[in-house]
Amino acid sequence: MDDLGAILETSGAAAVELAASALAERGAKTLHCANCSEPLIGPYCAVCGQPHDTHRRSLKALLHDLVKDIISFDSRILRTAKALLLAPGELACAFREGRTQRYVPPVRLYLFMTLIFFLTLAASRIAIVQMVPMVTPEKIVVENGQTYAQIPGTKEKFRVPAFLNDSRPHFAVSVNNAVFFAPEGTLHPKVQAAALDDMARRLRAAEAKSDSSLGARILKVTRRTTAELAANPAALNGALTSWIPRALFLLLPLFALLMAAFYWRQRRQFYFVDHLVFSLGFHTFGFALLLAAAGLAQVLPGDVVAWLTVGVLGLYLLLAMRRFYRQNWFWTAAKFATVSTLYLVLFVFPAVIGIFIASVFYG
């Protein structure tokens, strides 16, 4: 194919030269394209396609071109948005079938949607997630010369530094309550001044140690992050915004590989790039859905929005698989259930854990 393309390109250039020579012999003035310097034999360059008349155009012509480009761009955006939201799998089908001019290219659409998602959240000051700390009073007990912390009403005891065996109140702080898509500054955890003082003392004690082991480092980072979240539940939001796109660039091809594995028998009809475009379309819709969920979370309870989001996303994937891979409903539903489970367990959950770890340690 490369040799054939080279032959066609050479023969095309030769034909242009021959036509230009014939016109010159007849006394016609031969001009050259300002873009590629090839001879012009008409109002458009036969090699690069640029029009001959590109300079000193009237203001009316410039405005006409501007309106034409805007209308053409808008219609393409609207067609793409309609296909993405209302016709699951259509964008991937269009790419596979060669109908590429009707819609925005899949990679560009994905990048555009992620940009809109994060810019909208930043402009509206809506945090992806806020972690609300829970503070529980502790009782300090001494057994066999060792100091332990114990939460009243429980039997579990945790060894603590001996300097905490004093008359000051002590607290156990856990961060296990997450609130999604709430405006920054609206959550104010009620942490007593005594609890903040206790956390500060423990943080100073952890950082004063010269121990450079992994366990000591984890303890320091955990105590520092807990203290930050006690003051600001959205403290991790900036780091999450930075790490989520990086994780998704790994999840996109992994999801495509998963689809390729389940449709291995159709590998002659579906190349890996087809699965990758399908993955791009699905994740692009995911960002659009999360953007809608962020808006709904301002008027509906968070758990209701979460279940709606999961349900709509699952239904979308099922319909997209049915349209794109064109198998019957039984096999589509079976593969949908298996793919969804494996994707969540093997890829999404580890990615979420990794994002939080990276946000805490390298945020």
C-alpha cells in the first residue's frame, strides 16, 4: 500500500505539472500555490486543496466564512452530543463503519468532556469528594507498664506512646464518611478543640521520630492527612483532581482489553482499536453522567443520586454493547454482567484505592 500511495502521489504531481505546462504553452499565466508551491490549474490547488484567493478578502466574505464555520462546528457538536447521550454505542459504530465526518473524533471528545467536567467543578467550587472525620473519646489505660488507648464500651486496645498517659483528654479519629459532589466549605465537622490539640500532639510525636521505615512514614502521613481533613474535609480534592485523569488513561485500554477478550471470536470483525473507541465512548458518557450527578446532588440526597448514576451507567453500557457488537440479548446481558463485575473488582476498585493513596502520599 505504501508503494501504491507513493506511485499515485507521484503520478498526481506529474499530471499537475503536465497540465501547467500545457497552459503555459497556450499563453496562460501559471501561478503557484502559496501553501505548497505546486502549479495552480484552477481556483483550488490540486495537491493540498487550498483556494487560490486567500488574501485581501472583503469583510463580508470573512464574516460569511466565520458564520459558516460556527454553524458547521455547532451542528457537528450537537450531532455528537445527541449520539453520545441518546444512542449508546453509535459513536463507536460510526468509527468502525467509516462515518467519521459526522461526529467529533473519539479522543478529542473524551479530552473535551473531561476538561468540561473538571472546569465546571472548579468554577462551581464543587468537591469531587469530602472526607468527614469522626472523633471518638478514648480512655488511656496502663497494663504491665504499657500504655494503651481504649474506646469506652469496646474491648479493643491500642498501644500508644507513654507520653499520652496524662490528664489530658484523648480521642480516636477515623475518616470513613465520604460526601460526594458537595460545595466546598459547606461541611464543617464538629471537632472539639481538645481533639484538635490531641491530634496535633500525636502528629508532632510521629514527626519527631527519626524512624524512616515504611510503617513510620505511613503513620506520619496518616496523622498529617487526618489533621488536615479535620480542618478542611475537601483537603484531598485538588490531589484527586490531578490523579483521576492519570488513572483513567490506564483504565481506558484495560477496559478495551477486557472487551477484546470477551469478543475474541469476533476478532476478525473487531480490531483492538474498535474496542478502544468503544471504551472511549463509554468513559466519555461516564464523565457526562457524573457532571449531571454533580448537579442533581445539589437538590437530591447523595445516596439517591449514587444509585441513579450506577443504574443509568449500567443500562447505557448494556445498550451500547448490544448496538455495537450486535449479539443477541442473552449473550449481551451475560457478557455485560461478567465484564462489569470484572472491571469493577479487578480495575476500578484498585484504581480508586490507588488514587486515594497517591493523593495522600504524593498529593
